[in-house]
Amino acid sequence: MLKIITGILLSIVIIFAFLLPPPQKELGEVSRIFYFHVPFAWVAVLAFFMSMRNSILYLKNHYFGYDIKAACASRLGFLFCFLALLSGSIFAKYSWGTFWNWDPRQTSVFILILIYGAYFALRSAIDNEKRRAVFASVYSILAFCSVPFFVFVVPRVFQSLHPADSIIDASFRLQLPFKLLVLFLTSLLGFSFLFLWIYKLEVSLLKISFEKEKRSGYEL
């Protein structure tokens, strides 16, 4: 059911993202990437939050299932963070003439990729399952503390070439036309469902793998 809803929502987004007017007329056709770039970033934050939540639950209950869920969420967060960086670089090429110019928003996302890349390096460096789960959980919690800072604070403190917020103006009022706002919210929902579908699928596959190996102490 989840994959059907996801397919319907993303089909609507893909079709109407190119039928409706560009969200920012002054930026032209390239601003249509807004319907994908922002949801990528949103899902990355959501995934990293779920990784932190599962890490806290592991430290509290010591069920390996929570560690597996945390790792799955981090992997998907890393993927969507990379997609946000990639789509942002495409926008930068057509808007500023170069894929990369160390803009604060670009740099912040790149640093997050490095932070969570270190998370996977940590997991691969420890053979003992219990020690790996504990160290990875602590790291995941600390890593998420940097997410709000790099996603919401840094881009607003330092001068950026990035376009002003297309959704909410300085007075915190919605400024997207109704049809574009509905499409944007549909995109957020669709990509959120896509994340949840892939997340559940990956956790289920890992659960089957662990059950086959009959690892003790595993519980989901």
C-alpha cells in the first residue's frame, strides 16, 4: 500500500513540476528543481533524526534491532543528502555558472556528508557487534546535533548566493501560489513516503538475514 501511494504522489510531482509555471520566474526553468531539491534535503534531515532516535533506543534497551534501524536510516539519510547536494550543484551550474563555489549551503551539506561518512567508517572499523552498536549509537546522537546547525543556522548566518526562501517570506507568510504550494507539499509527502518504504524494506531484509544467521540477542 505504501509503495502504491508513493508511486501516485511522485508521479503527480514529476508530471506537474513541468506543467505548472516555474516556482521562481526570475530564475526561469531551472527553478523547477526546487520540487526535488528541497524534499531531498528534508528527507535527509528526517532520516538522520530517525537514526538518532533509534540510537537512543538502542542505548536504553540494548536491542540490536534498534542499531540496525539506525544504520539503515543513516544510509538513506546519506543518500538523500548526496541527492540534495547533487541537485543543488546542477542548479548552481545553470544559475551561477559553476557546479561548486563553496556557497554556505553547499558547504554545509558537504560537511554533513563527511560527518555521516565517518559514521560508516566507524561501523566498519569495529568487529565486535556490541561495541560497534554502542559506539555507533553515541556517534549518531552527536552527529545529529550538528544537523540543525548546518542545515538551518549556517546558511542564514553567512552571506549566500542561494535564492531567498521561496515558501515563507521574512514575515513568515506563505508566498508560493496555491497550486505551486500544493505541488510542493505533495512532493515533500511523496519523498517522505519513498524514504519510509525503502527504510522498511531494508530493515525487513536485514531482519531476514539476521534470522538466517541466528544471531543471539537480535530483536526487532
